Amino acid sequence: MIVESTTELPQDTDADTVVIGVLDGEKVHHDIDGILNGLVAAGEAKAKHRHLAVAHAGAKRWVLVGLGKRDELDPEKVRIAAASALGRARELGAERLCWEVPHKVGGEIAAAVVEGTMLTAYRFDRFKSKPPENGNGGLEALLVSAHDDLSGVVAEAEIVTRAVNAARNLQNTPANALTPTAVADAARVLGELDGVTVEVEGRAGLARLGMGSFACVAQGSAEEPALITLRYEGPDAQGPTLGLVGKAVTFDTGGISIKNANRMSDMKMDMSGGAAVLGAIEAIAELKLPVRVVAVVGATENMPSGNAVKPGDVVTAANGTTIEIINTDAEGRLVLADCLTHAVNLGAERLVDIATLTGSIITALGNTHAGLFASEDDWAAQITAAATTTGETVWRLPLHADYAKALDSDTADLMNVNEARKAGSSVAAQFLQRFTGDVPWAHLDIAGTAWGAGKPYASKGGSGWGVRLFVELARSLAR
């Protein structure tokens, strides 16, 4: 899809379909022979959020979508409205769509138009034997019309949204095609971007680095694991070095503690945290943000076999901590433990990890919020602000010392899980904190938001959750 900005009036563009947002108590500024305001006056077009009406005027089709009250307008409402408008435009056979940005709003509203449209237009058809001829549902171009020149805002929004959709491609790819090696190959492609370097270590590298925690998860699989390290240094980089750590378990059976077969096919998406990190690096580099980032992605399968780690085994992590394996399905934290240590050793000064880590977070927060755990209030506030900006909402949960006691082991320094299953997400976060040193750290548990989140612009499959948040977080560190 081509995405462009224009200062032309919608009726003067070559679009075949135009979307106009209707705000409560306000008229359509660029009417066509009174037809559009006539729809509003008749009550056919309404300001009620997502309400749709269609008119034909001149040589174009016009979709009027409700945006609510001006003083309540925010980017998330616009993304959702853009999803609804695109659905109707597709029904009308739109190929070139023009969105008129409401008058006297900030650039973030124009960016939300791009995001909502591109995210909704996304389709994953790589494995269809007869993929549709009209990719993006027939939509060839999106034009964003505004009085002011918003070309920079629109171009940046396109870059970020393409990176989100690239992460969704990784998420939606089946595990027989997206092996840990394939994740590493996707990371190597990013090494072609200015300022990005990539290193990949396999099973031998894990042993050399003393990563017994990560390695024990990988030992049950015939697939080679991948410790993927990416560095980005932007032009005139400033601020602290941002460390991004992502879990990329490309298929999670649970190992010896095998999962129930129901919906196990979804476990191809247990690499969603790693996908978000790769997508974020792509966007940050394409935007040439003036920051330094060190990103670590741990990619492996978690499989049962004669070589698999067993409940009761004890392994040693890269920082020397010994871990008693109680449940092999609590594997994500074992991978992240060594990846967090690696990021700290590589100089991360602000640290955040992202993972589909616990089912408990879905019970607590459903699909609306990701769980946020943080070692410092200021760092938590900065991440929350980025999440609010991007509409990827988070809810901070406690890291009380009592939760750490649940991991006490009689055999090793700690257990990987407490089988009492109380406060599972907080206990898991306490486990991870043992591997972050003194670096300000946060953990994002995205088990409920990574796929099937139900957003109108990402209703099925992978959502690419976290890419936009990380880009905004990197921007905030560079300000």
C-alpha cells in the first residue's frame, strides 16, 4: 500500500473514496453541494464513535465516520474509527482512499489514521495456496489530507506501522517455518540498516557464555537455539542505553510438563516478545532516532524428548544463580534470565523485557492491558506514558518482597515456579528481577495482548503489541 500526505482538498485528489470524521456539534468543512452536511442534519451521519454513513457526490464515494466529541478525541479512538471506515470502504470497492484529518488537531491524530488503516489492512496469506489477487483487501493507496504539511508525521507513522506488521508476520508464521534459526535470519536482515549490528550464537555459544538456564530449555529440541544480539547507535545518540529483551520461544509444548492439547497451536506465538523487539529495532533504525539500543532475543523451541530438561533438575544461569526446575512449562523466564544478564553485561542502562510469560496475567487483566512490573517508579512512569501514547495500555502490578519468598528452594538458590499458583505473574516477575543487577528494569507480560486481542484494527492473529510502545519509549529517552 502506498501512503502519502497531501494538502489538497479531498475532492481534488485522485482518491475514489474519501473518509470524513464527524465531530459532535461541528459541520463538515469541505462539503459537496451540501450533501454531506445534509446527511448530518438528517441524522443519517452521526458523531457517535464509529457510526458510519455513505454518500455519493461528484465522482467520489464519501464515508462519514463518527469521532465523538472534540475534547474527547484521542489517537486510539481515531485508530478504531479508521478500522471501521476501512471496512465500509472495502465494501464499496475502494482502491485509493483519502482520509481528511479533522481541523485543528495535532499530528498524532494523522499518525493514528495511518496506523489504524494500515493495521486493519494487514493480511497474512503466505501459506494460502491461492492468495487473494487484491492484497490489502483491494486498497492500493492511502492519502492523508490536511491543511498543514504533515508529510513527516505520515512518513514516520508508515515506518512504524510497517514494522508492526512485520512483527505480525513473524507471529503468524507456523513453527515449522519460523524456527529459531529463521528468527535469527530475520534479525540478520536488520543488520543491513544503518547503525545496526547483529550477532547470533547457537548451542555452543550458550555453553561458552555459561547460559545454563537458556540452554536447558533448548536441550529438548533438535532445532538449534539462537541467542540474538542487536546493537543500534543512532546519529548523535544521546540519553541512556536502552536494553530491550524479548522471549522468542517459537513453539512451546510445555516440555516434559506438557500442556493440554487444547489451543496448543497458538503456542507458535510464544515468540511474540522477540518479534516485538525485532520490529522495534527495525522502526527505530528506519527513523534514525538519536539513541543507543542493545537488544537481546532468546529464540528456542521447548520440546519433550529424551534430552529434555526434567522437573527436579538444577541448572546454573549465566550470573551464577542455581535454579531448581519445578515445571518445564515455566520456560520463558529461564530463557529471559540469561538474556537479561547478557543485556546488562553489554551495557544496558535502562532495561525492559517483553514476553508472553504467564496465563495468570490473562486471568488478571484479560486482553485489554499488558502487565507491567518495574523496579523503579520513574521508569514505570516513563513506560506507562509511552503505552498511553500508543494505545498499548499497561497496568502496573506489585513486586512485593513476599512474592520472592515463593521461589525459595531447598535444593538450589531458587525455583523456577511456585506450584501453589498464587500471584503467578508477580512471582514470575520476581524471578526475572534476580537477573537485572542494579539497572532500572521493567517487565511486560503480554500473554493477553500479543494475539487475539480483539482490537478492531488487530482482531485476529498476532497484534505486533509492543513495537509502537518501544519506539515511543526510545523517542522519550532521546528528548
